[in-house]
Amino acid sequence: MSVQIKTIDLEPKRQTFGHVARRLGGDKPATRYQEGTLDVQATANFHYKPLWEPEYWHYDTRKTAVVMEDWYKPLDPRQYYYATYNIARANMNQAVERNFAFVEERGLLETIGEATRAKLLTGFLPIRHLHWGSNMNMAEITQRGYGTAVTAPCIFSAGDHLGMAQIVSRIGLELDGQTGAALDAAKTAWMEDPAWQGVRRLIEDTFVERDWFQLYVAQTLGVNAVLLDMVYRHCDAAWGPSALTVAMLTEFMADWRAEDGKWSDAVVKTVAAESAENKALVSTWAKHWIDRAEEAGKPLSTALTGSPAAATTAADAARTRARALGLDL
């Protein structure tokens, strides 16, 4: 008795969803990123305008002064959708856990001097509140923005900031023996320490910015490129012999900044290149928020390093970055 196994090739009737096929041209196979991003946002059949903002529809291109023919042009070069984003962050979080385990097993935070400990409590831990404010901003852009190509990565970024705030909080708990006293001291410093008041005022001013793309520029080229880079990249000397330990525990922030910057730069570059009017607007916003971030960061830089140079260095790097994206500063 012989058994014959036959294979049958089944041709799918269609390669992807209709709305994706119409955008790509023809019924071509699409990536998961394309299927989870292109033309996903609702655009019609809303029952009524929001009562809290009756001049706009729920998703409305008029909520920013910049104009795009197609808000699906600024695609994410990382091609993140829900699955790939979570896989990437899970891998990065494994490194976080390994680094914390390494530091805890060797008691590295227990050996730091009192002066360095005090500086970490008031000069580093309050950044958790800046991350929380950044989380709020990215969530606001998600709900006011237009086009899934932009808004989906924004909510991913909002989650990233919340995660980074938790990492900083965890460092504080390691410093105080899991009592929470360090986090209380950090909140007091955020609210009262003169070194942090410029930063706090800046992030609170962003909370009331209604143009969502100006808020995007303020967050990515102001807060991220100046203030976060200043603390995580240009103030290492402030932690003395413990600088390597702090760098290990904040490795996630360094990796995230490099990756997130590729996406945020691509969005700003694409929007600014759309028209001369867009370029002028985005350039004005970038200059304003980079300048403000530099001034806000100088007192903190001085408190940490004895000089405002770290804030200026970070701001100059942000200006160079902005010019590389085609902006006029």
C-alpha cells in the first residue's frame, strides 16, 4: 500500500485590506506595519462635534497650523506597531533588570558618598516628574493629532516616558532602602528647589499648548533633545565615582533616546519639507523651544556641575540636529 501526499497551492483572493491596497496601488502584499497604520483613523460618520471643543471634529486637521496634503507621509522608520513595539521594549527591559540585579548584588549604590547621594536626590530623581509631564504631552498629541502614522508612535512614546519615570523611581527606592523617602525629597525639590523651577515652568507651559504639532516640536526638540540629553549625557561628572553605576541604571534612557530620535526627526523633517509655510512655522517653534529649554536647563546644569555649559552644549546639539532636518534657526 502506498500513500501519496499531494500539495495544493491556494491563491488568496486578495493580498491585503482594501484601504491599504488603494493606497499602495493594486492588490499587493502589505507589511503588518502598513496594515496597522495606513488609513486606520476614522474620518467620517461622526454623530456630533465634541461638546468640549465644538469648533472641531474629533479628528480634525485644523488643530495644528501646519498643513499636510497627506498625514500618512510621516511614517515611522522603525515600523512599530503594537506587537513590534512591545517586543522591542521587552528586550530593552531585560537589560534594565540585569543592570539592577548587578548593582543590587554588589551594593554599588550603598557605597556612594553622602554628597553624591544628596545630589542624586535633588539633582537627578526629580527628572521623574519631567518624564511624567512628557508622558502627558505625548498622550495629548495622540488625542489631538491627525493620522495614525503619527499618533500611534506618540502613544508608544508616552508609555516610554512613563517607564523611564518608573526606572528613576526605582533608583530612588534603591537609595533609601525602599522607604520612599527619597521620592518625597525629589518631589519637594521639583516643587521648591530653584534649580528645577525653570524646567518645571517649561513643562507646565507645554501642558496648555493647543497646537499639537507645536507641542510635538516642543517635546522632541526642546524637552528631549535639550533637557533629557543634558541630564543623561552631559552631567555624568556630577555623580563622581558613581557615574558608571548611574549610567548602567539609566542605559534604557540612552538606548531609547537614540531610537526615538530617529522617529521624531523623520516626522519633523517630513512635515517641514511639505511646504515653505510649514518650514517657517516649524523653524520658529524649534528655535523658541530650544532657546527656552536652554535657559530652563542652565540653573540645573549649574547646580549639578558648577557651570551652565551642559545646558548650552545640549542646546547647541539640538540646534545642529534641527538644521540637519532642514529647519532655519
